[in-house]
Amino acid sequence: MEHAQSRRRFLGTTAALVSGAIVGSQKLFGAPALIRSLRESSSLINGVQIGVITYSYRDMPDQSAEATLKYVLDSGISAIELMGGPAESFAGAPKNTVDMRSVFPLMRKRRENQTLTDDEQKTLTEAEAQMKAYRAEVAKWRLSVPMSKFEQVRKMYNAAGVSIYGFKPDAFGMQNSDAEIDYGMRAAKALGANQVTLEHPANDAHTLKLGQMAAKHGIRVGYHGHEQQTPTFWDTALAQSPGNAMNFDLGHYIAAGQPDPLGLIQRRHDRISSMHIKDRQGPANGKKNLPWGQGDTPLTQVLGLMREQKYTFPATVELEYQIPAGSNAVAEVKKCMEFCRKILS
């Protein structure tokens, strides 16, 4: 009941702002982020769209759609790649009892072939068993949820000045049914997104299926990679269907020691649906994720190339470096945003 009332208050405030019911220099309590977004903040800078993947806010205590919107606004960003959690919880999905904030780092360690302690492996194994049961429950829910719920999310975000260009629910893997995949693509369109994103499945039959389904829905599937990215990493998927595209990760590409990222972007810009940006070191320097400007990733050159060539795909901030003591994800994403603004202005 309290959550529903909070949602109504939030939507009501947003609607009032958009309609002009609250204007001028009148002091507004409880809505500073909305005012900044509507009057001042845009992360489309000299033709380059800077966005953020909401995974960046994974350490924040409230993962609701409303709270996530406030994090985005407070970061000074006006376009996003939305993780599945905020939208699906708004739409009434079963609650996930697994603390993903503690599981995400363990999944990343395993994906990057780092050694897990016995306790970490036990925690991850137990969490994955719980997640398997949870996914089965969510899969059943997805078959009946009305798309109007996702349209409400789009309207709420758009009213506050934020567009949703990408959607990343856990619905496009090889373990998901065709019905779930179809649901995810329909939900993306209801949210206003032009793409869905997922980790590259390394399975040609699956990328063929996803590309064909995406083409029918009039959207694209952006395949994300980590240190397995190479200049030819996406070639098969891109050849299979115009519905397949790249969710290129610039930072991971540098950490993998791959050459000439600007050349890859120039060659493939029309097949890049979105690009994750972060600052990582190359292999010779340890591959660490660092505060922006301290690593080896050519952020200045890449953003400059996007501005000069008028590339329209978004550059998506992904916060992965360690958050300093006394700060939080919102403050650090805002720093990343300002780093981009200085380069592009």
C-alpha cells in the first residue's frame, strides 16, 4: 500500500512539472532532480548521446523503477540502457530473494577466470540454485504480464526527461523459451527502446534466432562482450541478420589488448547499437578498472570521433571502478558524465 502511494505521489509530481503547473522560481521541495532534468540537464552533447546502464547503480539500496529514475536524474543523464529489475518489479514480477549485490562480484570473478575461495564458490552455487527456481517463477509471470505496465514506466521516465534506448532483462539466454524472448522484445518496444542487450551467447544458432526475432519486432539485439572481444568477435552474428548488432565495450576491448579500437568503430559504426565506456588498463598495466582519466582507454579520442563523424549510437557509462569511501554510485556516475561533457563541449 505504501509503495503504491509513493508511486502515485511520484507520478503526480512528474505530471505537474510537465504540464507547467509548477513554474517560475518557486522553491520546490522533493523534486529537485526532476526540475534539473526538465529545465537544464541533457546528456546529448554536440550530437553525442551519453547514457548510462542502470547496472551502474547496483550498489544503491533501492532498485525500484522510481528510485532508479532519481539516480539517473541526479547523475545528469537523460538516456539509459535499463536493466530488467526496475521495470519488471514495477510491472509486478515475483520478488527475487537473492541478494544480487553480493552475487554480481562473484559472477564477475568467475567470468574473468579469477579463483574463488571455497566460501565464495559455496555462496555462488547456492545463489545460482535459488536463481534457477526464481527464473522458473518469473518465466511463468512473463507470459501473462500486460505491456501496459512497461508503457507506464516509459511515460514516467519520458515525463522526467529520460529516454530508454536499451533494455536488458534476463530473458534472451539459451535457457529462455521463445515465448520469453518474444516477451522481452515486446517489453523493450513498450519501454520505447530500439534495442535489447545481452552477453554474447557464443552460440551461432541462438544468435541467428535472436536476430530473426528482433528483425520481426523492428528492433536490434546488441551483443555485449568482455575480454573475449576481438575485431572479428561479432562477425557471424552480424552476417546472420540485420537484427543483430554490437553492444561494444570499449574498456574491456582495451583490457583484452586488442589493437585499434577507433578503426573498429569506424568500420562497424552502422552495426553498433550502443557502446559501453569505462576506463581500464591494458594488459601490460594490470587491466584494472580505474577512475576515468587514469587508465589506458582512449575515451577522449573515441568520443571525439563520435562527435566528428556524427555517430548516433549512444556511449553508455558503465561504472565498474571501486567507489571511494564516502561516495556512492550516483556521485561517481555524475563524475563520469562530467568527464564526457568536458571532452565533448
